[in-house]
Amino acid sequence: MIFSPKYLIRLDDASHYLDNNKWNIIEKILIKYNVKPIVAVTPNNMDKNIQYSAYNEKFWEKVHKWQKLNWTIAMHGYSHVYHNCQRFKLKFPFYNRSEFGGLSLKEQIEKIKKANDIFISNGIKPKLWVAPSHTFDLKTLKALEQVTDIRVISDGIAYSSFFENGFNYIPQQLWDFKNKFFGTWTICLHPDTITKNELRNLELFLKYKSRKNQIIGFNNINLNKRRLNFFDKIYSTQFWIKYNFKYTIKSFLKF
């Protein structure tokens, strides 16, 4: 059917410091409904804001388990530590912070190579790039090209996957559970901070959408050379107008 939306689930901030109890709960729910999510893994998490437990020396065993379940492993930066930058100089202007955007190509190559080396040394080959806080620039893409085989980005505002700057983009537009009429929608979840109510909504959403065969995984995405069309551009423009308005209001209220 033309009007049959598809949904991907993306789990962010997996690291040695994840909240094992919450991740296990989500893992059971996803296995129950045969959902194959994208898991964004930070290989050398040094961001204290996303450290929810003591260092888990068996973390990579968990990543291997996910890979055996046919979950898709993504590189979620290197250390997840930010520096200040100007958001309108980034590929997607979400925040005035980034782990990569604004750095020189040499610096970005070094960070991405370190991240990739950790994955490879632990027997994992990441298939996608997920930038911490969605923030990166064109130099990040050049760095990925030079030191990894990654050519797919989980990010962007569009109705379906598209091709740009030599990379395929799987758009990521949702952070909660919403019904759509068409298109491909990635729902980004943060298991470490998920609430009981959000877990309940996750199961209800998957139960309903699975019956309609609307939950898909990375392997179900048609990665072609599709360019952004008129409707994608209209949707993206509307998204950023709303986002920038909310961002301005929040910034104003801080003062």
C-alpha cells in the first residue's frame, strides 16, 4: 500500500556505562515482537552525563549478542564529549555543541579512526554513523570515507531514505511514538533514561504496528540514489521553522 508507513527503532548511547536493567527490559520487548533496531554504540564513553553504571568489562559481549540477533550496530561517535560550535555551520543544526563538527579534518579522522579501531578490535564492524546530538559537518563525512567503510547515516529530516554527499541517509525524525500515514520513520529512544510509561507505550506501539507489518529493520531499507524531492524539502523546512522557534524560546527563558 502507498499509505503504509514504516518505522525503525533506534537505541542511543549504548556504552560500557549503560543501565543494564533498563536495556535488558527493552531487549526482551524487542525480541518478543521480533524487532531489529539500530543500536548506536559509543566505544569510548567519557561523557559523565551518560554514565549510568560502573564500567562493564563485558560490554562487548552484549554488543556481540545484539549482532547475533541481527540488530544493526552503529558508530555513535568516539567519546561522546562535546565542544562548543555554531550550529548553523553543521549538517543538521540541532545544537551549538558537537563531538566532531567544527574540528579540522585531521582531528576528525583521528577520532573516527580511534573509534573504528575499537570496534574492529572487538570483532564488530559498524554499518552506520550516528553522530552524538545529531551534530556533524561535511568534514565528518570525509573522515568517515577515509578511515571506515561506513556509507550510511542515521539522521536527517525527510519522508524516506535519500542520497546526498556520497552517503545514504535514513532519516531520524521522531523521539516518541506517533502515527504517520506514509513514509519511513526512525524513532530514537534512550534506554538509560526511559520511563515506565514510555516502556508501556513502546510495547503497545510495537504490538499494534507489528500486526500491520509496519516495523522494519535496517536490512529492509532500500538504499538507492534517491534525491530529496519537493515534499521532503517542504517537510524539512516546516520542521526547522518549528524547531528554531522552540530553540529560540528556550534560549530566551534561560536568561
